[in-house]
Amino acid sequence: MRRLFLVVAAFSVVIALPVSIGARARPTITVTRVVPLTVKGANFVPGERVTLTAQLFGTNRTKIVTAGRRGSFLAIYRFASGKCVGIRVVARGNKGSRATAYVPPSCRV
């Protein structure tokens, strides 16, 4: 009976192992600062080339970064932005990863 239990337990681990290895967290981006616009990415495919598009003031600003070994990156935009405008950032990786972030206007009237 004990041997049967060990065989069933070992078989369960072998079956569940590929499912847990294949599971990957969804890519995310976060705007950590507005001035200068700083975007942090996580859970992208390691080594993936990611095109970031920041949409503000009716224009698009594009930046290309490469995700590191752990699938993360940090991008800093060097242009004048402000807190009184909504900012939308879209990240598209060349290996299929996608993520978006939106920062609403935060100026006080």
C-alpha cells in the first residue's frame, strides 16, 4: 500500500511539473515617475526587444529597450512632460509580449 502511494505521488509530480514550468506571469509596465517619464517593465521574455510608445500631448514618443535576463527593463524618456496631462504607455515585444499603462492627469485646479 505504501509503495502504491509513493508511485501515485511521484506520478502526480511528474504530470504537474510541465504545467508549472510553462506558466509565466503576464507582462506588466508601470509608470514610476512622470517627470522625467520613467517606465518599469516586468515579466517580459528575457532578451526580448520591447518597443515602448508614450502617448501624450497628442503625439507619440517611441523608445526601444531590451528586457534583461529576468524579463525586466527600465526606460527613461528625456522630454518635457507634465502632471496635468494623461499619459498612456504601450509596450509591444518582438516575441509577442504586450502591456499597457495609463496615468491620469493629476494637476489641482
